[in-house]
Amino acid sequence: MAKCLLCDAAIEPFISFGKMPIANGFLHPKQFASEYFFELKVGVCEACGMVQLTERVDPEQLFHDNYAYFSSISTRMAAHFEQFAADVKSRYLVDEDPLVVEIGSNDGILLRHFAHAGVRHLGVEPSANVGEVARADGINTLCEFFDASVADNVVAEHGQADVVLATNVMCHIPDLHGVLEAVRILLKPGGVMIFEDPYLGDIVERTSYDQIYDEHFFYFSLSSVQQLLGRHGFELVDAEPQPVHGGSMRYTFAAQAERTVDDRVPRRLGEEQERGLARVETFEAFRAQVEQSRDALHALLAGVVEEGARVVGYGATSKSTTVTNYCGITPEMVEFVSDTTPAKQGMFTPGVHLPVRPYEEFVADYPDYALLFAWNHGDEILAKETAFREQGGKWIVYVPEVKVL
């Protein structure tokens, strides 16, 4: 039986997606035979309420010198991070010569707004290729996995941080206790850490099961975050929903009794209790919804292909790895996946091995249907792709339900 990564209590999985490859492990045909697989299972800890994977994948397999995700590819995310930075600057950078540190800073999409404003800053990014992109933009970046020794070194060289940031990073880290101890070293008295991650409540409500993949060890609720923080002398002082990544939560915490707790925190904790976000029964119902969605998507794709229609995937996302493998989506169903990321083009998707081709091929010969893997950027994409619709193209979506647009 698996044990909780945070409190060591026994947990039982409530869903298994079967054997799954590395979600961001795009590959060439010569690598097919040696492709790594693991069982993707998720459970809820009845002791601390944390929803989590029950089988760990070595982080070195996930975050490396050829990491294929670059945050700056989305104009919507760029606007989101610009507003996030402005909010941090106005609310929290009140002392003279403040320092902002970001854990998992990727290509610097957030930190650039501090760098360009002359604010002292440092990104800690484990993937060298995206870290180099940030450095080329003038963003101070350290290519390391964040831990206590890194925090000690940062403090010795730069002093303690006024604000520590992390966006879509904390859920990726199996050793959250180690991270929080490092944050305690790094954060100055009265300082705050702010992090955003996909919100468990939205995943359950929208049946967005593709948020579940190897990089996401944890699926946070306010109550599970609050319990975790309390173990390290921190407390949750604010919680603000965000529309990005299919529904996220922005958590702000500080050392206990150092800041006033916003009224939003107890109110949302009460809402979570009413929704049963720590009860096994809630997740058993979620599993049934996921299975229904899987069967409906497979049947829809099989049906349109049998009618002779062409289907192309849109967005070679990490999330799509869960969908394609769990739903049994084969190259006979989806001709290729269109993506604008040069590092993915010419490669094949993990597991089911759909070819990834440049976006220009999608535009040059529109298919009958586009399967929207990048649904979390749906508004931005549909506004951009009016020509596809005008020429008779239809979208297949599966969040929150399987349907044709």
C-alpha cells in the first residue's frame, strides 16, 4: 500500500490510468523501444486530505536539459504573469531594495517584469535549456533544483527574500517538506511566498483528468495546503482563484501570526468542506465521470474517422499524453498533432506516438476536425482560428464534457 508523501499515512488509489509514458517525453522513432512507462495512479490521504500520485517518477526524468515546455508561448499567460507581477510589486515590495526569488522560473516570463523594472531578482530553474533563454533576456537565473543548500547560498550572496514565487511548480515537487524548510531559510521576517497551481476543486468539477500526469505529484485544496503549511510554522493568509490552466488557485502564506489572514481563506475552506474535497466518496464519483468521458471521446473519434473524416490534434501538451494513452487514441484516429514549439516538431507524442508537425501544416490543409488538447487556452485559440471554422472545420473538446463545437 502506498504512503502519503506528506504525512506517511497509508493511502489507497481511487483511480488508475494504466501504464503511462513521461508526459513531456516527446521522442524519435529510434527511442520507441526504450520508452519509459509507469502506472499513473492517484489517491487521497484520509489523514491530511492531500490528493497525490501513488507512484513517483524520478524528477531527473522529468526536468532536464531538453525540457520541452516554454511558458512564453502563450499570449494569455504572458498577460496573466504581467498582471501577477504588478500585483506583487504594489502589495508586497514595500521595503527598500527588495529581493524577489522565483522557484521554477522557466524562461523568465514572470521575473522579466521585475528585472525590467530594476527590482533585484533571482530565478531558480532546474532545466538548463529554458534557464538559458531567461539569461539571454537579462534575467538572473540559477540552474539548480531548489533546496535548503541553494537557499543558504542565495541568502549568503543576496540576502533574504521579500517575496518567493512559484507558478505551476509546487505541485511538481515530491519533497514539499524540503521546499518549505528552504523557504523558511530564504524568506525574511514578514515576507510572503505566493504560489499558483491547478486547483483540485476545478479538476473535480470539470472532469479535467488530463491535469493528472507525472509532473503533477499533488492536487491541492486549501485544506490540504493549510495542513501542510502548519507543519512548518506557516499559515495561509490568502487564496485567490485564477482562470489560467483550466482553473488554478493562488495561495499566499507567511510565518504564523506575521500577517492578517484574509476573510477569503475561512470562507473558501467552508466551501471545500461542503463539496467534500477530502472525502473518498467524492473521488469515487470523479472516477466514474472520468471513465464516462474516456468512453465518449473514444467513441466520437472512432465514429468520425469511420465516416472518412480527417482529425488533427491541436497542441502537443503534457496533458494530452494522459488523454491519448488513457483513451486509446491512435495514429489511425488522429493524423498528427499541430504545435508551434520547434523543440517538439518532427518528434512523436509519448506512448501512442502521434507525429508532431508544425502549425503551418495545420493551416496549409485544414482537417475536418481539430481535437483541442490545449483546451485551457481555448478562448485564445478559437479567437485565432476563425479561418478554420469559416472553411467548415469543427472542434472536438472533452472538458468539461465531450462534444463537437
